[in-house]
Amino acid sequence: MIDDYLGHWWVLTLRGVLALIFGVMAVAWPGITLLVLAIVFGAYAIVDGGLAAVAATRAAKGQRAPLILLAVAGLLFGIMCLIWPGLTVLVVTLLIGIWAIVTGVMDIMAAIRMRREVQGEWLHLVSGALSVLFGALVLIWPATGALTIALIIGIYAILAGIMLIVLSLRVRRHATAV
């Protein structure tokens, strides 16, 4: 695997620098980060819908309906995301909150069911409770939840960027030693 990178260590450096720049920008401007992600998703959905429309025109008559529905959905959702990127961010944030509550409740139920069979099931219970708490907080304060998600993305990108840069320097050192 390392042989693949020996002559191209700089690619890892470039990826790390780009991730670092993106991460710093996401942490500095989390609101803009979320809006940009919503806009990029909207553009993707429109392109995907357009490609589904092209596929529908070339599909056999009995197989066009799903592709037409996919095309219409992609185009409509994409346009809505571009027109209302803030609403897109809000809806995604609310879905994350609902998901956290549902999975947390399921974890709590699983922990209760296995309490007689597994020692330490309380960790599963606490994990579920934390998930429910997180979900509830996101639903109560969705704007804060959305900004938190953007900050987590930014922090992840910063850490990943640092790791890639460090790795690239190690690969470079190894390449010059070989």
C-alpha cells in the first residue's frame, strides 16, 4: 500500500491541506457551511433528477414510471433546496434529532431486555439515554443543533487534515530513505 504513495506523497499533503482549510472555514463560519451543503445537495438532486429523466426517455415503456418519479422528485427537491437552503438545513437537523430519539429509545429497550443476560448492560442504557437527550435538545433548539453539526464536521476535517499531512511527511521520509 505504501508503495502506491511513495512517489505521490504530495497528494496526501494536498488532501490534508484542503481538509484543514475546509475544517477551519467550517468552524469559523458554521452557518455558511450548512447553507453551502444545502445548496450543493440541491444542485446534486437537480443533476440526479435530470439524469433520471434522460434514463426515463431511454427506458422500455414498462420501466419508465419509477424513473419519471425519481426525476420529478430529484428536480423538485433540488429546486426547493436551492430556493430554501435554510429550510433544508432545518429539516435535516430535525430528522437527525428524531433519528437520535428513535435509536435512543430502541437502545434503552434493548438494554432492558438483556439486563438479565448481559452484565454491563447499563452502558447500553446510558448510551440510549444520551441519544434521547441529544435528540430532544436538537428538536428544542434546532438552530444550535445545526450549528453543532457544522462544527463537528469542521473539527473532523481539521483532525483528518492534520493526520493526512503527518502521514504524507512520514511517507515522504520513507520514500527518500528507499
